[in-house]
Amino acid sequence: MRINEKIASVCFIFASVFMIAGRTAFASESVARIGGREYDDIDVALSDAGNGETIVLLDDVKTYELGAEAVGESLILDRDLSFDLNGFTLEHGGTTVEIGEGRSLVFTDSSVTDKPAGGSLLFSDTDSEKAALSPQSGACLRIENINVISHGTAIDSRGSAELIEIKNSGISAGKYCVAAEAKTKNDFGIQIIIENSRLTSESDDGNNTAILINADGIVDIRSSEITGDRQALTVRSGKVNAYESVFKVTGRYHPTGRSKNYIEEKWGKGNDVPTGAVIAGNRNGKGYADTIITMDNCGIISENDGIPALYCDANKKYGSKTEITGETTVIYGTILKSAEQETAEISVTGGRFTEDITEYMYEEGILLKDRNGMIVVLDEAGFEDSGREFYIGDEEDLRLAEEHQADGVRWILENDINIKEAVNITSYISVEGEGTIRMASGESGGDTLIFVENGSKVEIRSGNYEGNIEMNEGASLKISGGTFAGEILASEGDVLITGGRFKTDISEYINTESHIVREDTEGFTVTEVEEKEDEKDKDNGKENIGEREDGETKNDNNEDMKDHKIKAERNGAGQHRYSLKEIDSADNNAGEIQEEHLTDSDGRRGLSNIGAHTEDTTTAYAPDRLMTRAMAAVMIWDRAGRPEPIGISPFLDVTSDKYYSKAVAWAYDSGIVVGYDARTYAPNENATKEQFIRMNDIANGRIPAAYIGVTDKATLGWAVDAME
């Protein structure tokens, strides 16, 4: 990739790579300043800079020295030096700069105010096989508020270097962004801190690793995004602690003669290791210490289905352990460990996963499945809150729910499910949904579908059950809805039925004071409130609303009926057009539209701060512009007060640098959006009326009921209730 193309392709978290516009602010022709001294030649400034002084750029400059002395084929920095890029570009056209033993090199940008990164440090002519910066034993390198661009490796340090600190910055490299390697068994002790930064390693051959650690040091990664073609993070020895960060591998690398989607069973020499987002341990036996990785509330993503998200290996001398924890951890891809090395360990205590991770769970862990079909791992404390949802789409999901039961969990039946044997319930479970549970034989009413064991409690709220519900002594069952083709066998259990339709007579389980059973050709229907004829219109069975003397309608509580906030008027053939009627300023629910949010200073209609919902400007409303799915999420998020999301969204097409990333993450955690699938949100696609109405409905705590039938009111079906 040519360097100009590389610069153009860099997409950091930050607002921009170059800020050239500010250079005209300086009237002089000076290119640098040291204290009160100004220089029109950067090399003269570098030569004049004393130990510990700071060089402030006043223009874009290029140097072949970077303040270092030529020693053989290397440039060695033998003093402490700082650069303030001040919004400009510092280009180094020479070879590797070694930061001498015990020395310090700092790159910052004082021009940064409201943006994460300012000027750029460009290594334009460094050999692709060599590093741009190489801290030696006891040396320190600090990078803050800048962008670093390199052909080859950006930073390659000795394992005995003291500190590498990268904050609020971006690094784009052709091989490694950051590498820490041990040359000898005593070459260790480095500390690496990466915070609020984006590291991207990519090249034409795809053989790149963003971070390589092969030394017994400590690495802390926080709130950062790490991307590599072959690996995002490879740890052969040492300790890595990652918090609220994303590690992503593109999986582009494939050696000659091997398939594109490959993983080595055994490690080879050098960097000939498996392809994956995170690689832990060292098979070849040349490591220098155990490998310990902790991923807390992180994302580990493989963009290629044939490439694992996490692979752990080890050798007989040095083991590896990777711990995945945190409720908001998201892992897309397979998790694997060496089958030959007992010292390779993986422990999962929390997160959401696309693949089964049962073998890596700790004993007290509990598995669920969320609305996108992802496996959720929680500990027992995570179930203290009621309303945990396990979405069940097939028998495999049902058996997973059966195996990992916990009090307070809701089972939601999404599809029709054929089972081979009864489901045993041992906890306090509620069951609901639109699906049907039946025996695989297709026989209805003759087999037991659900068996409620002693001490357990089940509430069935909806769904269809073509078989018997059976109970042990000491079990409890409540049915408030659903259809039942089988029998309720509860001679030894406690049963209360307040709703539902049944093929068999279940009168013995009805509280006759508050419920009734109605028999018809379909069987028996249980209603929740006892029918009173004086509250019904005998002619049509509808509620008799009544008339006031002044002609105004009233409800059954004799209260005046207010106009609806949004009135739907028929416009031919069942179509709707919406018009604003009465805005009740006292009603300040999140979903109610307030007048102050509908009109700006120019009288234009729309939500407040609409500019925040577009990428182009904050001063224009753009009333004729189509609303995208990203804008829809931001609008609803804005109305909710812009709460901080719990974690990152699981969608691969919603990266952390987008204006809508927090909105989508919050909407996902809140159940407002689910995406087209587990990986795709499609933020730039237009939002349909149905999608937006449903999003808004859920945001206000109203879950649209299932729609049966097809009309032009709701072409997709699920939004009809919201539209009504």
C-alpha cells in the first residue's frame, strides 16, 4: 500500500488526522520553537535542544534524525526529549530510532482541546521490516493526543524497557503497532499502558499483528480498539489486563498452500502462529514466562467464520490462562484451546457469545440465550433481578434452558418446537411467547411435555402446548394464558388457572370468585374477571361508554375522555395519516411528544438538537432528508436523556467512532433494537415507519402484541398495534 493511500485510509476514533488549517495563524516563517527560541530549520532545532527540553512545531516538518545520533546503522537518542506537535505533522524519513538506556521520548499535542487527537507522527521511509521507535532497557516512550503512521512496525521495544504509554492516540502500522520482545531470559519488566486509543495493523499481505507481547511484563489496555489482519493481540508470555476494549481480526492472512480460513494445530517459528483475534500462550517452548490474559467487558471479534476469536496454547514449561469476564463482554467467533497442552486454560465467567462455551464455564455459571440467539453467561448473583430472558427458538435452546435453570428467568418461545422427551423444571420459571411445544411424534394430548418437580414453581403466561403438564407433590403451577391441547395432571401439586384455552375441563383449578370458565366447541376458556351483565351492552357485547348531557363522551369511570395525543385519521383504504391534536404539557412521559421539542426558533418542526443526528452539520435540520436507522436510534436515545450504555453493541457495522455508536449500544441493551441479525444493524439503511414506531413503543414500555393477518397498515406485521 502506498503511503498516501495509507494515510487516506486511516480511520481513527478521532476527528481528523491532519489539522493543516491552523498553520496560517503564525505570521513568522519559523517551523519550531524551544522555550523562547524560534527556528526556521527543524534540524537546527533538534541539534540545539538540550536534555529534557520540548520542541514545539510551528509548521509541518521532515527530519531524518529525530534528535538521535547516528551510531552504526542505528539512530540512538542519548537524551530526554519531548515534541509538542501543536496540530502539525512531524515526518521522520530515516531508519529506526532507538531510545537509549534510561532515556525518555515524548510526543504530545498541546493544541488538542475538544478532540481526542491532534497532529501526526509519520514514519515515511522506515524499512517495512524494521521498527520506527525502539525503547531500550529502562527507556520510556510516551504518546498522547497524536496519530502515528508507519510502513512497518511502529514500536518494537526490549522487554526490559521501563514504560510505553499510549493515550488518546491512534497508531496505524504495516506489521506491529506495539511489540515487546525478550532477547534473553532476563529481558523483562516492561509496563505498557494503552488507553482510549485505536491501533490498526494492516498491509497488502495481511500478515500483521496489532500488539505482540513476548516478555514477562504487564500490559493494561482500556477503552481502546485493536485491529489486526492476522491477530489483534498475541501474548506469548506476560500479563495482559484489558477493560472495555475491542479486539478484532480481519482474517485476511493465508500462507501459500493453505486455505484462507486456517488455524495451525501446532505453532511454527517466529510469527507462524494461529490466526485469531486473541492468541495466548506459546507452543514452541521459547517463551519466558506464563501467559495470563484477563478480558473484562471487552469485545473479541473474528470477521471471518473460519478464524477463531480466541485460541489458547501452552508448552510444558510455561502455561497460559485466559479469563473472560464481565456482563457486557461480546465474543463473535469460536473459542479454542490446545487439546494437547493441559496447561492451556480458558475460564468464562460472563459475557455474550456466538458459539457454545459450556466447557470453559466455571461451575457456578449459568447460561441463557438472548433475543439475538447469543449465549449469555451470568453468575448466580446476576439472577437476583427478575425478568432475565432466555429466548428459545428450537429444542437445542430449550435443553440449554433446562440445563441452566435459575429462579426468576423467563422462557420465551419464539418458534414451534418438537421435543423428544419432557422438559423437567426445577426452579421458579415463567414461560411465554408465540411458539408451540409438541412431541416430535406429532401426537397431541397423550404425552407429558412439561414436568414440574417438587419445590419448583412455573407460571405459563402464553404459548401453545400440545401435550400434558404434569406436577410432583410440592410443585406449584399458575396459568394466566396460552392454549393447552393436553391435560393438567396436578393431583399432587398446587394449581391456579386465571386465563387460557383448554381442551379438557379444568374447573377444579379455578378461583370461582374472580374467574369464570366458558365452554364452547373449542373447549374451555378461562377469563380473568367475572362477567357482569350490567356492564355490558346486551345487543353488541361492547362496553357501554355512555353519553354526557353536553354530548361529550365519558369512559366507564365517568371521566372525560381526552383527545389522543396522536390522532389517526382514515385516509381511504385503511391507510393512516397522523396529525397532532392536543399536547398535554403535564404529561412528560419519554414517549410523549412535547411542543418545545417540535418547534425550533424558525418554526420548523422536528426533535431538538436534530443536528446531532446527522453526520454533516449541527446547524441544519434537513427536513427533506430520509431518516436512517442510525438517526432513529439517536433520536430515541436523545429523548431518554442520552444515558450511558452498559457496554458495546454486538453489531460489526457499528464501530465505536460513529456518532450513533452509544445510541445503538444503549438501544440494544434496552431491547429497543435487535438488528437484522446478531452481527448486522444496517445503520445507513432507511428506517421504515413500522421500525421507528416499534422502537418508540418499546422505549416507552409498550410491547406491541403479535399481529396476525396482513393489511396495508403494517406490511411487516409486528408494528400494527403501535400504529393503531
